[in-house]
Amino acid sequence: MTFFPDQFPKLDGKRYIKQIGIIVLLVVLLGQPYLVHAQRSSGTKLYLPVVLNRWGDFTTARKFLGIYMPVYWTTDSVRPNMSRADTLAGKKHSVSGWFISLQDIAFTSRQTDNRTNNFFRQLEALWQGGYISFVNIMAATQVSSNEVNDNCPFSPTAYQIAKGDCDKAIQGMAELYKQWIGQGGGRIAFIAPLPEMNGVRSDGQLWTSYGGDPANFQLAYQRFQSIFKQQGVNEDQVWWVFAPNGWSVNSHKFEDYYPRGSIVDAIGFSSYNFGYCKVAYPWQRWEDYTTLYEPYIERIYALAPNKPIIITQTGTTAEQSYTGENNTTAKNKWLEDNYRWLASQPQVLGIMYYDYDQSTWECNWRILQDDATFKPGYQAGASATAFQALTAQDLRSIIP
């Protein structure tokens, strides 16, 4: 087996000093370190907001609320839409999630004006509105009006991305990001390259063109980071997120895809309560945190105990039975119970709700189509004191 230097974790001086300081403090106060992992104690589980589980483990008592909305972000669209979400929660969301593909014209010579560039413009509009972007970098599988194969082929595999077939698109992205953060003010965003790479359908088919190849996925992920670094984007100017799907069959476990040679700032996962939505057949059931989050949080802890966890995509239907009727009471209770549970998890940094209605081909996840319908549940869940309106500066002090 051949090892390369970038396969070993890089030492972060500030993080190292911080961890040594914590260890010294524990020794002074306790005589010897008494280490507790709240999620693995026997008997009744006790979830405490602030627990130092092990040396170097990540914990935080402050967490952010995030949301995805079917909106193209401009200065005109941020205020009305994000204000609705904030009103629904009863407090400000910190993060807004969105998607863009490697084939987007933003990363070609076809869209050179940053004021209308699909990547730069959305980053800036949300930032000016007081929100941090969580950008999922996808790969288009079909042609749309805003997607071309100038600098990246359609439906690229992990191997193609790893060997450089999409380098021009990634370079264009990195250049735009460099220009954006260059405006100052502490601008920063979460970037999740090639999310849900391990996702498979019930028939065993992969969700993405870049899935099914863990070794090359790791190289493709590293390629994003290398190109950003080459373009002058430092490690402290972007938060890199590894964002697989939670559920997966044994041949596509997210652990196999984890890019260990890269600097991953946070690990996230997607997990939804499909309930009795038509696409959940034949495994329809109403699920909560015991199956949607807890098992994956445990696995991520084992994989990388010093990394913050973000629920990068989640949502719930209102279909609690085979009748197909919407049970708004059950959906409200789900929102309250699961948000409160996540608020109590020491390693969880934030949660991103997927506010989309995809009922024509999937499920209706929306909570904002009627501001009153799901306000009781969402506001009750979001009212947990752990959920706070965190700024970029706050997050810089929290994320190792």
C-alpha cells in the first residue's frame, strides 16, 4: 500500500493548543480525566447539551437552523422568503441551502457578469440578507436552459471528475468564490461537493452519476479542495462538508466514501420521514429520530468524533397512514419532537429543513405553503434554547 502525505490529517496549531488546554483544565479540576459519551451510556440515555465526550471530540451547545426553499436567491427574493421562514420558526435561521450543478453556465464564459452570475449572485444576495449559504455542488444528468457541457460532461462519474474532466468548471467556481470572499466582511459559505454519493433506490440503482465508486469519489472530493486552494481560497475561508445520504445498503456505506485525506470541516447526512408517501412503498412507515438520526450520528461519531454533524437535508410528510390523508397534527408533533431531540445532541451543529413540495413524483415536505398549518410544530421545535441565530463569526468560533 502506498501512502501519500495528504492522506494524513494536517495538524491545526490553534486546534491543537485548544485541545491541550481542555485536557489540562480537566486534569486540574478532576484530578484525572473522566470521559463520558452521553449517547453510549447504558440504561436510560441522558442527552446533555455540553459534554466533552473524549479528548478532541466536538461538542456544542449552540446550533443553527437552516432551510431549503424553491427560490432562486436575489436581493429581491431573500427578504420576503427568508422572513417567512424566520416568522414560522419564531427565530432567525442562520443558513439557507441551495443547489447548483457543475454544468451551470455560471462556471463558463457564457455568464461573466457577477451581478447576474448564478453562483456569485446567490452567495451575495443571501449574505447581504444576513444568511450563510450552504451550497450543494451537484452533477447534471440532463440538459436544462442553464446547464451546458462546456466545462464538464453531463452525468460525470467520480472517475471522470477525479481525473480532471470537470476541472475547468471547478476552477470557474473557485475563481468566483475567491472574488466573492475578496469583498471582505468575513464572507464564508458551506460547500458540499457531490452530495448523497452513496444513495441508492429500492431497485438498487444509484441516485447520482458520481456514486458507486468510493475510491474515486475521495479523489474527486480532494480535487475540489486542491483547485480552490490553487485559486487562493484558504482553508479558513470555506467550510467543506461531506454530505452523504444516511440510509444506504452495505455496499454503499457512507463510511467507505469519507475523504480521509481531505480537510473536512463538518459531516452531514440526509434523512427523511417518508411516512406512507407513495414512493416509500413497500417500506412505508412513520419514522422518528430513533431510526432517522440516532444510528447515523452514532456511526459518524465512530468515523470522525472530532467533527461537527449537520443534518444537511431532512423533512417529513403528513401521510401517517395508508389512507393517503394528510395528518397535520402528526406532522406538527414530528417537527416538535425531532427538532427538540436534535437540539439535545452535543455533536449536532445544525439542521437543514427541505421545504419543497415534490408530490408529483416524490413527497410533499413543505412547511411554508401555509404559514399557519405547521407553525405550532416547527416553532415548538425551534424554540429549544440550543437553536440560536448564529453569525459567521459565531460559527468560526464553534467549528474546529
